[in-house]
Amino acid sequence: MKIKRFIYSLSEEEFLEFIYENSMPVEVVKRQEGVVYFAVYKKIDHLKPVKVEEIGDDWKNWKEKYKPIEIEDFIILPPWKKPVFIKPGLAFGTGLHPTTQLCIKALKKHLRRGMGVLDVGTGSGILAIVSKLLGASYVLGIDVSDDAVRECKENAELNGLEIECLKASPEDISKSFDLVVANLEIQIFEEVLKDVLPKFEELGIFSGLYREEDLEKFKSMVKDYKILEILEKEKWFAIVLKKV
């Protein structure tokens, strides 16, 4: 299948005005002497393209080239991006740490719409928020820190989402969930994993494991569960378990 790629050019000022007015995702090809060359995959009626290209099957990857564009206090997002608003605070979880990113990747792949989710050690609530945005029907975030519980509630409200945030340990939770996500540390898992594992009926996503040593130690603790996937980034690991 062939599709056309239209390349246009505008001055920096005109380009920012165009993006602001149209909220259109674009691929910036290059910037040269105050001129921005950018590509889109549909014709813009009021602009004359510098170049029109026909591309083949790789057009399916075109979304990867579209990045958010910041204009002063505004950020222009492609419509398929889901914004998550997190206030800077004392609790862990801004999306920058590799373990948070691994958990989000696993949630995106394995969470199904309608699932009930428990986020153990919720921190800022970012994984609870992502779970709700991905279609979870009910999300509970728990933490032993008062600051974390407060920030979880504030960030849920900031994102306009209904998420329950409680000060609690896994042993305090009596019911089970379709999916449990826990981004902790191996030392904490050694203490609480026995209380976390019974809380999921189908899937568990666990991260905070550093290097192979942590991973192997964790695997030895979950021998009765099926490992669906192991994800790695910068020597940090996440593991996805299925109840058998």
C-alpha cells in the first residue's frame, strides 16, 4: 500500500502559530536558518508542499515519529497520546525511573478493560492513574506513607479520575483483584510478597528488581506462578506473573 508524505516549510514563528492553531501532530524533518521543515501524512489545503513523497509499507510506523511539541506553557500532543498529570511531591513516581516505565509498558500490554487493579506502594499514584486510563473498572492504590496517600488522591483528582487511595499494607486488604502491580524493592518484597501474591486472581506485575541477582531471588520466591514476561531497562527488571 502506498501513502503520501507531504513536507512543508514555515518560519519558526509561523510554524509555532500553525501548531498552536491546528493542534496537529507533525514530524519535524529539520530546522535551517529560521525555517522549520515538517512532514504530515495528509495534504494541508492552505499550504504548498516543498516535497511530496510516496512511501511503502513502513508508513504503519509513522506514529513513532510524532513527538509532543512544547510551546511556552502549552504542550501539543497527538490524539493517541494519553497525558498523565503528576504534581511534583515527596512520593516516588514521576515516570522517569526505569521501573516505573517498565510497569507502564507491562500494564499497557496486559491490562484489559474492565479489570480491577491493586497498586501496592502507590507513591504518587502514577501506576494507579495509568491503570485507570487503560480501562480498569476499579483501582485501589495503597501505601504506608501519609504523604503518598495524599499525593495519590491529589493526582487522581488532577487527572479527573476516580481512584481509591488508602493508607494500608497488603495484609490489610481483604479482597482480591484481577491484576496487582507492585513497584517496590527486593528487600520489601522479601517482607510483603507473601501478602501480595494472594491478592491477584489473574496477573501480577512486579518491578524494582535491580540486576540479575534481584531477579533470580524474586523468581525463587514465585515458583508456583507462571512467568509470562520479563522486561529489562538499564539493568532494572519487571516480571509479569500469571496465576495457575
